[in-house]
Amino acid sequence: MRRLSTHFSWVRVMPPLFVLLWSTGFIVARYGMPLSPPFKFLELRFLFSIACLLPWIYIAKVAWPQDRTQWLHLSVAGLFIQAGYLGGVWVGVKSGIGSGLTALIVGLQPVLTAFWLSSQRHQISLRQWGGLWLGLGGVVLVLFNKLIVGIEVTMWGLIAEVIALLSITVGTLYQKSFLKACDVRTANTVQLMASALVTLPLALIESESIQWSSQFFYALTWSVFGLTIGASSLFYLLIQKGAASSVTSLMYLVPPTTAILAWLLFAEPITLITLLGVALTAVGVSLVVRVPRPE
């Protein structure tokens, strides 16, 4: 009974923990991106994450996927979720697009996911549709002040952010559709190895050098442990345990959480509009993920 209770408690804490960890990605970008080109940073992030996971897998004697098809599916999903999504986001941020606008663009993912599932005749209730649009409205309110201030948007930066949006959406749907349940440590490692191979030539052609400093190492360390090993692993587990539309709706909570973290860490002001957006987003997500009570 204690084991079942512990498992239930862990499942309950996974979504809020995922949102918190995922939201710190924008904070890391503020610290790390001025000191490194995007693909050099991501290549180091992937390699150090692999270096941490391999000994863990060996000591725990975790089984690797047994068939080549599963390796292929894991690699494809990783290329979308790791290389495509992160590469697009960080190139966009490096080009000058603010984290607020980046979060808003990527925040369209739940709606894209729902549209796709609806077109494939997956059942999405009116309550869930209402929650998706309410959550999107909350995201817009959270970022309202940042959007009305002059934001310089380059064409290449905007294209990069759209690529990130499409990558995380396709990767989520692909992972839910084709991947069999396997240990998250080996799954994450396979995805990281595929992403590192693809990112390496892009990192090598970047002319900008890394500015080695304690600030850079802090950003890289958190990116490895907090984001890749922590948030990405939780994302994989949540996709395996829940419906794609419910899991991706958690992405709506990322911009409000990022706003709160920026307030705590950088003293960025939170307005009444921001608080209203947070409330709308929370209600929208609850409508999507709530399980109907049996009659």
C-alpha cells in the first residue's frame, strides 16, 4: 500500500515539477546565450548530458531498447524535441527575439496539437477546446506588456522560432504515436546522441567563440541537470503516461511561470494583467487535463 501511495504522489508532482524546470530554460538563455553561439552551447549540453547518463545507466544496469526500429523512433523524436526545438529557440533568442515573444510563439503548441488530433478523429471535448483557447488567452495576457513595447524581430529569428514550434509539436505527436515504453534514461540518451550528431556540424561552422566564465558554466550545468536530465526526462514520462493534448497543455503554464521567476530573480515587475493571465492559464489547463467524474 505504501508503494502505491508513493507512486501516486510522484505522478501527482510530475506536472508542476516539469513546468517549473522547463520554465527555467528561458532564464538560462538570459544567462548563457550572451556568452556562446547557440549550437556550440547545445552541443556541449548534449555531450555532457550523455556523459552523465551513461555511468548511471551502467551502474543501474538499465536495459537499452532491443530492436532497431525503437532506436530509430527514439532518434527521430529526439531530433525534433532536442535539436529542432532547442536549436530554433536558442537561435531565435540569439538573434534578438525576446524570451516573452519566444514563449508566446512556442505557446501555440497545445492548439496545434489539438488541431492535429482533432483532424485524426481523436476525441477532444468542447470543455478541452475551451480550456485550450482560454489557456492561450492567458498566455497572451501574461506577455501583453512585453508585446506592446517595441520588439525587434528579424526574419531569420522568427523563422527559427516557428521551426521550434513545429519541432516540439511534431516531436510530441511522434513520440506518443510510435515510441514504446522504455526506461527514460536510455531513451533520453539515444535522443541526445542523435541530436549531438546533427548539431555538431552546425556548431563547428559557427564563427563566434565561447566566452568561458563562471556564468557560462552555471548556465551549462543547469542546462544539463535541470533541463536535459530533469525536464526532458519528465516530458518523456508525461507523454508516455498521458494524452498528448493534456500533456502539451502544460506548456501554457510555462510563460506565466517564467514571468514569476523573472520577478523573483531579476525584479521584473508583475502587473495586474499578468496576474489575470496566470489565473486564466491555470483555469484553461485544468479544463484540459481534468478527468471527468464517472456518472
